[in-house]
Amino acid sequence: MNSNFSTLSPLVHLIDDDEAVRDSLALLIGTVGLRVQSWADPQAFVEHFARESIGAILLDVRMPGISGLVVLDTLIAQGVDHPVILLTGHGTVEMCRRAFKCGAAEFLEKPVNDEALIDALQNAVRQHVKSRQRLSADRSARTLYLQLTEREREVLGFIVAGLTNKEIGRAMTLSPRTVETHRANLFSKLKADSLAQIIRHYAALVDEKQES
């Protein structure tokens, strides 16, 4: 993934079997500077859309062959992280409940209000950018952590636990000066300027281990 992804133009994937609807929505979305890639076939979308893209998915619920809710289930099962906004002309409370339970970011009824749709898409795109930035930061933290020696990793654990250099020295049978050297080295290797950054690095690593 390009580390400069946040500078890329967001892309909205629009999936609807109705050509007139696709054309109308694509024109509307384009007015706020968002690029649109339209799909008539939901199965083709699932198989071929660019997962590295930044943006959101606008998905019709009722389509021949495969429903939007099934597409949503498939995307979630495949680990796709794009926010999904569902559209339907025949919405029910149960359908809405199921959509959110399946992971939809928003559920809108047709004919959709232009302002509501644009607001939902812009919010979804912002959330996706933040999510990708967080993922990139977590991966960077993991890469930097692997540069630490085993002793520096021990010191890092004690620092995050709130121990002073003297307390760390007693726990590890090291002099405070040696602890300070390890501390300086790990701050340098993690490219951290503050304790808050060190804790953020450590939290990202813990989250990653729990997820794996």
C-alpha cells in the first residue's frame, strides 16, 4: 500500500443494476470532487474492485442474482475495510437492522436525499482515510519494534508500565546509567520524541498481537 495514500483522490464504488440510477448518482457524487467507478454486476465488483483504493462503497440492496446484503456479508468475510452505504427503494426496519448488524456504515432509502447521501459518503471517506492511516502507523510501529534488541524490548515494557530508571535497573539488575542508555536507544529506534509516542507504539503492538 502506498504510504502516501491520503493524498490520493478518493474513489466511490457504485453498485446498482439500474443504469439510469448509476448515471444520476455518479453525476451527483462527482459534484463534490469524488471519483466514481460504477458497476452493474455485483459479482464482478466483488471479484475485481481495487481493494487498495481509498473511499467508500455505495451499494444497492435489491439486485438480480445477488443482493446487496449478500455482497456486504462477502466483503466483511473477505476483510474488506471500505465503509459500505446501502441504498434501497423498499426498506424495512428488519432490513435496516440486519444491514447495521452486518457492518453497514449507513442505510439510506430511495429516492435518496442528495444532501444526506453526500454527507454519508464524505463521512465514510474521512473514516476510511483515518482507518488506513492508523493501519499504516501500526505497521510502521511493528517494523520499528523489530529493530529493538531483546533487552531494549524489556526496558520498553517496564517504561510503559510506569517504572522509573532506578526501578527498571533493580528489576533487570542493571545500573541506572545502562537503563538510560537502553532507553535512549529505543526512543531513537522507535523515532519517538515523547513518552506518549512510546506508549502509542506499544499499544499498537499489543492490539496487533491480540488480533493475530
